[in-house]
Amino acid sequence: MIIRCEKCETTYHLDQKQIEPFGSKVRCSRCGHIFWAEPPSFSFSEDPGLQKTPGVFLPFPEEGKAAVRPIQSSRKIFWTLGTIFLFILIALTARFFYIQYLHPDWSMADTWSKVFFFPVDPEGNLKLSLINVKKYYKENEKIGTLLIIEGEIKNGYPAIREKVKIRASVMKAGKKKVMSFDIFAGRILTSEELSTFSLEDISRLQ
């Protein structure tokens, strides 16, 4: 079918299949003007000069010259985006129930983090907590007075944790840190060991 830009009057040969049954918006690639084009069976009228020579059409524009392009209707765009969104939603929902089936003891946060492929607990320590913590002083025959900190670690993860490192800090007035000491939990020192071992022996056991 033959159409003509309303603004610059450039004529194009356009495949009628690219036009919707009730017409479509098209853009002139020469001047950028947007206008409405309809198939010949509705309200499209051809150039009177062309009607005198039935069956004769203008050739396609040469390479490098202007061409007309139909503009995709917004309805098609919305349908395409909606279909993609629905597909993603179905896939995520299926993955969510599959992970819950494999790990029924997981929390919702752990499950959703697995669904979206990102960890909510990257360090793996948010579910570790100290309980029954107590502090007291102990006399050691080689070192002198020791500050002893005892406690237990509560593991909120389904798997067994090993080599959990704990940092103890000594603070003074104004919450200013005086010193810190890192140890691995698990080794329990007896009262006799705390009283007789040197600092090197205690550190070696940790």
C-alpha cells in the first residue's frame, strides 16, 4: 500500500500486514512526523495520480533514504510486559515452594534470600548469640589477677557450627576500648589451669 507523510509529503510503499485492521500510528523517518495510517479497505485514499495507473506502485526507498516505520501500539507493549512479569512471578513462586520443601526448618528470611539468590546473613553470624555470660577475677600464680569471661554460644542455624571466633573487649569510662582479645570458642579451661598456666600456655590452648 502507498502512504504519504502529511507534513513533508514523502511517499512510501508499506506492507499492509504491518498496519492494524483499524489503522496504526506511523512515524516518518525523514521528518519524524507521526500520523495515522489505515488499510485501503477503511478510509485510506491513494494519490489521485496513482489511481490512473492501477497496479503501479512506487519502489521501496533506496538505501540511505527515508523509510516509514509503524509504531507499536501501547496495548501490545503492556501485554508483553505483563506476560514477562507473570512468567517471572510464577518462576519465583515455584522456586519458593521448592526451597521450602527441601528445607522446611528454614525461616522465611532464609527462604526468600535463597529465592532471590542473595544472602541476608552474609557473615553467617546473625543467629549466633551469647548466653549465660558472667565475669569474675581469678588469681594466677604466674600472671597475677586475670579477668575471666565465661559464657555459652547459642546456635540458631540448622547446621552445626565450628571454629566460632569471639572477641572480648575491655572498656573504661566513656565506653573507650582499652584492649581486645580474639579466641575460638569451644575449649574450656578448668579452675586449676586458670590458676597455674602461663599466658603462653593459655593462648596455645585456644
